[in-house]
Amino acid sequence: MSVEDFTQAQVIRRAKAAGGLRTARKAERVGRPVKHVYLFRGLIRCGACERKMEGSPRKYGMYYRCPARTLAPGAPALLAHPPTIYLREESLRDAVNGWVGELFDQQNIG
């Protein structure tokens, strides 16, 4: 058996174990280049509906916004949800940096 055949067999075996070839192809893909880097991508959730907030470049900086506009009309989450929720990344970054700084303060280490 050649090295190429062995490698191909391993790829197919792993693909079957992971849920099929489609899943394996996704794992092998290289991500496309991004226009903007969001520090908290995938980590921030809306306090009103618990959905992940998405990055949104605005005129005066980077923001995270709630994607509630994509909810189905009449969805229960929309009833008490404000029309727009934006969170400025700079404010969030400063708050997180302050919190982490307190955690590693000399008084807390030891």
C-alpha cells in the first residue's frame, strides 16, 4: 500500500467518524480573509434575547449588534426586544482589560 493510498484511507475513515465527507471538507477548508477583526467575536450575547451579537463596523468605531431583526415576525423574543441594541467594542474592551488587570493585581496573586 502506498503512502498516498494510506493517507486517503485515513481521511475517509476520519470523515465517516466525524459525520461524513462534507464535514471533513469543512474541516480542511481555509477560512476566507476577513475585512474587520472583532476581539469578542462569538462571545457576546444579547441580554434581551440571548442570541450571539454580530460585529458591525460603524462610522465611529466597531460595534456589536443584536441580530434580532432576523427573528421571525411575531416571535416571543421580539415582543419585549428593543428595535436596536448596539454595544461599542472600545467600551467593552476597556471594561474587560480593567477586569483582567484587577485579577492579576499583586494583591490578588499569591
